[in-house]
Amino acid sequence: MRLDLEGLEITKGELKHLSGVSLGKILRPPTKTKYLLEGLKSLLIALLLLVSYWMVVQILNKHHLLLIIIYLGMAIGLFLEDIYKIFMTRKNQRLIRLFEDVDKYNSIVQAIAINDRIEAAGNPQVKLSNRTKIIEAIKLIREDLIRALKTERIIRENQKFINHNTDLFTFNFNTLTGLQINDKASEHGKLLNEALEIAIEVREEMKKLQDEHSLNQRNSN
């Protein structure tokens, strides 16, 4: 990976640090099918635990209360974890949409990195002629994504705190729109315009956060 791309990808560790929510604690995509699959997976694991318990009992030739407690505890733990995941998923729909924007953003960074490797392998025809402009757009989008994640967490954890941090709602969107290029049909143009679409989505999510916060203020008054 070239130096100008290093550190641009938003890692899972960064996401957890910024949002305060582990990716493993929510279900994505938040659909009924995903809920069902998660439940079936836990049920399968519980059945495997039951089979393993039966095998242990056959080997020891006796029922141990401690074994029953251990296996029952693991089975209950699985289902409690599923309930927690469903609760966290339903509670954090806006955060999940931001996570999806981060996924799209990271995909663009990875696409550029792969393109660089193909070019370095001896294929100069794939060189990104607008690389500097694309990297500039990506950096601005990264800043907005980080700001959006921080702001969402502040509002989620402490709504009153946001009253003293209005600067968090400052965006680079106007700067980004000035980076648009005319050749939208080219691969280079597609990369930049995909990045700009992410910026628009992030801006819309932040507008929703602002509107929601203003509504909560009016209701409290």
C-alpha cells in the first residue's frame, strides 16, 4: 500500500473506540433474516453442547451436577447473547447506517490499493490520473465519518453534552462538492463520485441527528 493510503482505512478497532459499540455486538444487516440466522446458529450450538454433554455422561457413566450447571449455563449464555445483540441492533439503527457508510468508504480505499498493485505489476494503463483529487476527497470523507461517529456517540450517551459542542456539526461537504470531476464515466470518475455519495449519506445522517436533537430539546422545554 502506498504511503498516501496508509492509515486511511477505518479499522474495526477504531470503530469500536469511536462508537463505543463492538461490531460483534450488533447484527448487520439488521433484517429479520439476519435475526433468524443468528437464532438458528445459537440453536445449533446449543444442540452440539447437548450432544457433547451426553457423550461426557456416557464416558463418566454418571450425572454430575457441576456438568449440568456448566452446560446449561453455556446454553443460556448463548441465547442471552442473541437477545442482547437484537436489542443493541434495534436500538442503534442510525449507528449501523454509519457503519455501512464506513464499509463503503473502506471498499474504496481497498479498490485504490488493489489498482496501485496492478499498476506496480507492470500495467501503467490502469494508473489513476486523478489520484491526488481522489485521495483528497477520501481524507475529507474520513474526517466527516469520524466526526459523525463521535457525534452519534455523544448524543446517544449524553444528549445534554452536545449543547456545548455545536462545532461537531461542521462538515467538509462544501469542499467535497468542489472536487467533482467531469469524466463521470471513467473508472477514476466512478471512484471519486462513489466517495462523494458516501459524503452525502454521512451529511444526511448528521442532519437527522441534528433534527432529532432539536426535537428532543423542544419536547424537554
